[in-house]
Amino acid sequence: MFADIITIGDEILIGQIIDTNSAFIAKELNKIGISVYQITSVQDEREHILKALEEGKAHADIVIVTGGLGPTKDDITKHTFCEFFNDELVENKEVLRHVENLFAKYISGTPISDLNRKQAWVPSKARVLHNNNGTAPGMWFYEDGTTFVSLPGVPFEMKHLIKEVVIPELVNFYERPHIIHRTINTYGMGESAIAQKIEDWENNLPGCIKLAYLPSLGKVRLRLTAKGKDYQILSNAIEEASQKLYPLIGDIIHGTEDDEVIEEAIAKLLTNKGLTLATAESFTGGNIASQITAIPGASAYFKGSVVSYATEIKVKVLGVSQELVDTYSVVSEQVAMAMASGVKKLLDTDFAIATTGNAGPAKGDSDADVGTVYIAIASPTDVFALKFSMGSQRERIVQKSVNKAFELLQKEILKMWGGMLAER
Amino acid sequence: MFADIITIGDEILIGQIIDTNSAFIAKELNKIGISVYQITSVQDEREHILKALEEGKAHADIVIVTGGLGPTKDDITKHTFCEFFNDELVENKEVLRHVENLFAKYISGTPISDLNRKQAWVPSKARVLHNNNGTAPGMWFYEDGTTFVSLPGVPFEMKHLIKEVVIPELVNFYERPHIIHRTINTYGMGESAIAQKIEDWENNLPGCIKLAYLPSLGKVRLRLTAKGKDYQILSNAIEEASQKLYPLIGDIIHGTEDDEVIEEAIAKLLTNKGLTLATAESFTGGNIASQITAIPGASAYFKGSVVSYATEIKVKVLGVSQELVDTYSVVSEQVAMAMASGVKKLLDTDFAIATTGNAGPAKGDSDADVGTVYIAIASPTDVFALKFSMGSQRERIVQKSVNKAFELLQKEILKMWGGMLAER
């Protein structure tokens, strides 16, 4: 069973926005055993959209379309669907009432405009999918054995419709093969090195299982996918393959939950043990804190951060001695350790992360080369800092350092509180 | 002149990674007047790649392909190009030497593996594009009037090749129409309301100019695009259209530089005036600081942030009085103002931003509803806080609040230091 995803919008083709919708939709479809054959981004142009719909119909059972449903002139998806299905727009009373209610609620006093009223006009053959979060309705068409779903391009509105309406309806409507993914998250080893280490294992994988390598900034995710008719056979096969794999690369696995980022693994560890964390960030500028607080429930273990971007703040707020800065420079092992100890004491926590380094492009308050960073971890009984060379690009230096900091912290927590990752 | 972009990789079609490469490539091509006709993401599968190459050839002069060049089994792009061009792989001595050098430099002692050696095998018809940043080379083919470029999927490697090699070569090789974009960045008004306000103006735009609305979380970018043969005519047309537009929506424009985010506009203001900034963040968890420090040169005006996630840190580090917290609750106008004043004093700056609120999903240290936030701005002479209701989704609550904080700060700086945005 295949689906095609079509995203409509000139803004995608001139690169002003990144298409994040397709990945979200693809992931949700995959979970229910529907494979995405192709993702196609096309212009806000009648002929181009028509051609994409034709092609979608040719190679998929389900075609999900996002974008081009706004009320402005450049949005022509609805008109094009009418042409495709030889249909016409009719005013939908329910949608009109919904649009009126939204305006009354959020912009009371403002009368509803003709542009907004247009949102209530939909092709007569469409079944309207109620959009709780916006004015543009979703639409569902079924013709000649193919399902077409048209959704607004605003991610927030699209996501809600996919999760609450589209996926449940597809589950009811189609019989699908089973599909099981298992993701193994690793750090500290490159793609080729891992491939070499597990070559024999990979060559002996059963036919129903595919392996993919997903590398990103110092981390590689391995994804096993089993697909077939019998759930039990697939489940056994993927379990057996995983159990054979773990001993081969046990030292570099940081988690095995699908989509789990290391911050989440750390969150569970700290929450379960009742431990607390603080950070003192220089060149990472709050990125560690913001990744930690992106996870709901962070207040259970995260007390806060001192982003000491200026050197004087390291001294004044974190209590790093000026002498230390003068002697070793602000980008040094000694200052990193003093920052970690300082913030741990100031915010009264069990663990602390500190970073100091030069993310470029120019040299800062020290002579350290661009890319030179120190990451320190303070634990209840110890503090240490390590030096890294993170390349030459600002964004990458920061993100690689954030990843490395989490890696070091997780290892330190596990070292002190014992237990393998598998036992969590 | 059209280009097609093809991204190869199962990881895109199952939604495990978001395709950010296409937007980058599209943007770079647009700058040199090459329009992207279509972006297509296909599986790591021989037939599917072949079909995409055929289609790309049918509707574009240039086909840019990324992905599938790794050394592991699931990467089959090179073999498929051989099939497409009726070609075969040959070992390229230069690439081999480059791979050997990279390994000698980064992992000295580790012998180069057979897998890595495979990177040096390329189709004989390909011109090799040297990849400074990785082991997989780029490849350039020209056949029957169509240019095919194959690049590694790792964004860092792809970007370097596009900027340093592919774009300059395309500029040399093809005659192209002129294309001029002008982006007008606005805040505080919705897409429909803007559309209504500028309806007459939009209807009277000359034929060579297209207008697009690009909405995102409380901000709408308007993009004017002029395309044609005579640069001067286009330039005059877009200038005239812009000058007529500005008075219609002057109060909501925060900048007119292409791609400029508001943080950059603020960075320029503060740097030019020699002013400094600090932030005290609760539920935004360091996101304001990390967006500020993402801009090179932030150390000229940004001293740091206290991410006071736990209430006790607001009291202990920022000096918010416990009485204020008890009387008004931690999510209140009074506490937001005290945080802003506190961090401004602690870090000794001219301006400060503070945030306190509830980003959910559960209620925190106060009874405030999820989505209720206070944003405070402290200036050299004043401090104030405003209350907002930012919806119900954690990520959106945070990002909308960050955007709003920058908007309030920019207005406050402009109010005190005078001048319209245009005068900067």
C-alpha cells in the first residue's frame, strides 16, 4: 500500500521555507504500515498541480496534498481540485459558521471579511474535515479507487488534522501490511566504522528486515524495518536481530527508543533518581538549556542555566576567579571546570554542565582557535573538563558541542548510578 | 531556465529526517535566476531513481541530485547513474588520495577500510567535484543538453559544494533571466488582514512582479519577485511597487532585508548604538538567548542570560522578592518586571527581556492556565510587562513568545533612540 505526498507552494520551490510537513505525514503513515512512494513539491500553478495529482494517482492508493488553501490570490489548490474532479465550489454552512466563530473569539469587533468568507467555499464532491485550529478546512475525496486528502499547509493545523482525522480514517478504510521499526541510537563512532563492525551481522539479516544508517553530527541512528503479513514473525525477527546486534556495539548505544533524543534519555534517568541539573553556557548560548526545556516535565530536574556570554558574567555571577581567567584564558579546562562547579553551587544541583569555547567567526575574549571548546561536567563527587576541536562552522560547533555535552553527562550519571541503559 | 531537485533516501520517505537540502539548493539557484520546477524525494531504489532522473530530464535543464553517496549498502546512487548513462565505475586516484588524507588527518592509525576505498569509485563519464568536507565526491554529468549534478546528502558537505563549485559553474555555463526578490518582514497582523489592506495595491502590480505571503507564528513575510530580461526595468518596477507599499503597512514592517530575522535587525540597532542586552528566561528556557547568540558578533551587545527555570532561582539569583512571588504568583506581571529589572542590574546592561509563563502540558509553580505568559522589557528608564495568551502547544507557546519578545524589544529601542526602521 503506497501513499504519495504533494506539497504545494512557490515558497517551497524558491527555498524560503523548508518543507517539514512531508516528514511528519510520512512518519505517521509509516506507523500504520502505509509506505510513502514519493514526496513531490510543486508550484502554485494550475497545470503543475494537475500533473502532480495525475502522477500521484498513477503510483499510489492515497494522495495527501498540503498547502495552497489560504484565502489569498496565490492559493489556488481548491480551484484546481475542482478542475481535476470536474467539480465546482459551493458554500459550506458549517465551515462558514466555524470561521465566524473563530473571528468572534479571537478578534472580537472585527467584521469577517470577504477573503475569510472564501474559506467556506469547498468543492461539492469533497467531504469537509473540520479544522479546529484554523479557518481553512481539510477535504477528503475518493474517486476511482484513489483517496485524495487536501490539508492546510500551516504545520500546526495540518498536524492536528492528520493525527485526529486522517490517520484514524485510513486505518478504518484500508487493510495494511504490518510494519515494525526499531531505532538504535548511537554516538561516538562514524557510519563506516559501524558498518564495518557489523558487516557480518548485516549480511545475515533475514529478507524481511532492512537496515538504514541515519548519521547526524557525531551520532548515527541505525534503523531496522521489518515489513510483512504476520506480525508475530516480524516481531520475533526484529527482536532476534536486535539481540545479536547489541553486543557488537553495546558501548556506543545511548538508547533504543524510536525518535528518543539523548535529552529524553537523560530526563528519564534524572527524574527516576530524583537528581537535579544546571548548566553554565558560554558559546553554546542557551542551546543546552533550550534543548533540555523542550522536553515536557523538565522542571522536575532542571533548575536553570547561567548563559555567561561575556567573560565578566563568568566572574561576577558564576564566581570564576579573575586570576584563573588571566592565567589560563577564558577558553580553558580550568575555567570550564570552575564554571561547572560555580553553577552547581549557585543553583544547588547534583549535576552541572559547563561550556566555554570559540564558535567563531572571529576570535573572542581568548586566543583559542575557532572550533576549540571545553566541556565540563560536575557531579556530586567530581568535576572534569575535556577539550574538543569542533570544526570551523558556528552552527555546527554549537550543535556538536551540545550533543557531546549530553553524551558526557549521560555517561557520568550512568557511571555513578550504575546500571546499563537496557536496565532503565 | 528550470532546475529539478531530486533527494534520494528512504530516511526522507519514512519521515525520519526532514529534507532541508532542497530549500538550500532552491534558494541558491533562485539567486542566480534559475527557477526550481519541482522537488522530488525518492527511495533508495534503482527503478525509482531512474524514473526520477528521466522525469527531471523531461522538465528541466539542470537536475540536482543529493543523497545516496555513502559507502554503505543502502546507498546506490552511483550505480544507478552508471545504469542511466550506460557507464561503469572506475577508481579515481585523486579521490582515493583525498580519502586517505582525510583518514590520516582525523583518525591517524586507523587503516582505511574497503568501504572507504569505495568512495573513490565514480562513473567514468562523471567529472569529479572535489568534496573538501567529506569522503564522498560530487559528480557532474552533461548529456543531451541536460546537466546532472550528484552531491552527498550530508548538508554540510552539500552546501559547500553548491556554493563553491556548482553555482559558479552554472553561472559560467548558462545564460539566465534576471530575477529580483524583495522581502518585507512584518509582525502583529494576520495574512488576511494584510491582504485586505493592500488589495488595491496588489491588483495594480505590474505583470513582471509576483507577490507571495509567507506566514509563520505571528509574523508574515511578503515577497515580491520580479523576473525578466532587463535588469533595470525590473529593478525600477520593484522599487516603485515597494515605495507604494511601505506607507500602507509601515507600522507593521520590522525589516526589509531578504532573510533578515528580527534578531538581526535588533543586533544592528544595539551594535550601532553601543547598547547592551541581557535576558531572564523562565518558560522560554534559553531560547531567546540561543536565538540571539546564533548571530555572529552577538558578544558586542549580549552579555548573557539567567535561565531561571525553578522559582527559587528567580528569587536567589535574580533577586525577585519571595513576597512578590507569594502575593502575585510566579506567573504575573509583577514577577516578570522584577525579573527584567533584576537581570538588567545583575548583568549591568541597558536593556533586558524577561519571560515567565506556563508552556504546559501541566500547570507549573502557579495556577496560570497553559499558554498564559508575561513578557517584560526593561530599558534604561522604564520597565513594563504585557500579558499574552499563546495557545496550548508547548513548542508554539515558546516560539511565539520569543518572537513577541523581540518585537517588543525592537519597538522599545526604536522609541527611545528614535528613527524609523528605514533610517537605520
